[in-house]
Amino acid sequence: MPKAPSVPTPTGEAPAPQSYESALGEIEELVSQMESGQLPLEKLLTSYKRGALLLKFCREQLSAVEDQIKLLEDGELKPWKVAP
């Protein structure tokens, strides 16, 4: 599935991701570009900052899901049960 390009906002920053999955995909793409060693220093720093923002977004999403699970389990976090 093709990914829509990140269009900078008027402040010059890329928009917030639409979902956890899109943020994770963008992080993977950024890491791949950074590991290639072909990015100029300025682009490398911009990519690092974007990756940090995406990582924060993902952590917040995971925390929100964990909170929902706690509510569903009567306030007690229970371990996931893997089907045999």
C-alpha cells in the first residue's frame, strides 16, 4: 500500500501520523535512510528529530491501549494468554 508523502505544515514540520501503524512504518523508513550513511548532516538531524516525535506518538498510543485494557479487565492488568 503506497504511503502518502509527508507534507510539511506551515511551521515546516511534517504532520502528526494518522495511526500507530503509519508512525511505525515511517520510523522504519527513517532508520533505513539513516543507516545507509548517505544522508547529509542536516537531513540526518531532521530525520532524528522526526523519529523522536514518532516514537513519542507510538509510546502514547501503546500507553492509551494499555489503559483501555486495564479498564476492560476491571482495573487489573492480566497477562495475555496465548492460544495453544
